[in-house]
Amino acid sequence: MLSKRIIPCLDIRNGKTVKGVKFLDIKEVGDPVELGALYARQGADELVFLDITASHEKRKTFADLVLRIAQHINIPFTVGGGISELKDAEILLNAGADKISINSSAVRNPQLISDMAKHFGSQFVVVAIDAKQVEDDDWVVTVNGGRIPTEKRLFSWAREAEDRGAGEILFTSMDHDGVKKGFANEALARLSEELSIPIIASGGAGAKEHFKDVFTIGKADAGLAASIFHFNEIPIPELKDYLRSHNIPVR
């Protein structure tokens, strides 16, 4: 088994780190530069920065903030939000991002995945998918920070993203987001079985056991979380020690 990754997520709105529940009830939780530096020191494997209102507000991600965060961390750094063309990605990569995450723009223009993979390489391209469960095995893909449902479905869209050159899938279950009752392990396991690229699980982390389950039952390659790290409910070193004690390899 390859080493599993622990990834704190900085959801950014108006330059501040925020957190909500099921994409609603958004509250500020701190300065993204300070939090990013803290997580790097604590042993996080990667950091994800998502400008959560950029697509909805039809604006670009804050490149200056990306630059400031990148200057304070020494771990891989994925940035998403408002990226709709190659030039946007280039600006953020030049500002210090290691990978680019595209979500709403990829749904609206799937060719963007192909273009980015061809231009930058698949290893730079993360396709983020926010989906809501409507039936047992039916998940509707949403855009604009979960505000707008689309005709796309989770599993077929994830397969298309891989076919077009995505290097990773970041799947967030809207039903599990911020609820802290565990990840969407059945859907994650199916994604892992149907795709050959890494799956990052997001939405539902509330206890150390949830990470054990997402890596064993959900077969995810990485577990992403926000509030449990922001509020120091589970320190990253403690989480990694717990996973090692259950024979789950972590870095």
C-alpha cells in the first residue's frame, strides 16, 4: 500500500480562511498564510487552497495571496477557484502553486482539462468534483460552490476527467461536508475501483477513525479536511501516529 496523504484545506473568501456546513453557514476561521505555515510545520503532506467564491463571483483567484502562502510552506500546494483558461493556471503556477484544481470551469468546458494536461502535464491537473447524492448510486455534480446542479453524474464525469488527462480527482460529498460523521466511503471506493488516478476524499472528517475508514473502506489515496485542523480538534502528528498504529502507511 502506498503512503496515504493528509491534506488540510484552506477555503478562502475575501482573503480569509472560512468553513461552512454542507457549503452553507460560512464562518471565518483565520489567516491563510499563518494556517498554511502551521500545517506545513505539523507534517501535512500537501495543502489545498480553494477560493470558494471566485467562480460564483466571476473573478480570478488572488495570485498575491497564493504567493504569500507559497513563501511560508515547503510542501506541495494545490490552488483552485476561478481558473477558466491556461493563462489563469500559468499565473498561479508562477506564484508558487504546484498543482491547479479546476471544478466549475471544467464542467462547463471539459476541453479545459485536456488543454491543461497537454500544456502543463497531467501531474499538475486536479479535477475537483462537488456532488450531491440523490439516490443510492446517483450523485449529481454541482458548480459554483455547490449552488447549481448540473446534468453530469459523479462516476461518468470522473471517468471523463481521467480520460481527458486529469492527474487526480478531488471528490467532495456535499451531504457530508462539515457534518463530521465520516466520508462518503462507498462512493469513494467505487471511484477508486473505476479510476486509475489518485482519489482525494473530502467532506465528513470528524474523528481519527474516519481517516482510517476512508483509507481502508473508501480506498482513497488522500484524506482532506478543514475544520478539525483549523480548530485543532485533531493535530496532524497525532492523526498520523494513530494511522500508523493501525498499519496504515503515512509519510
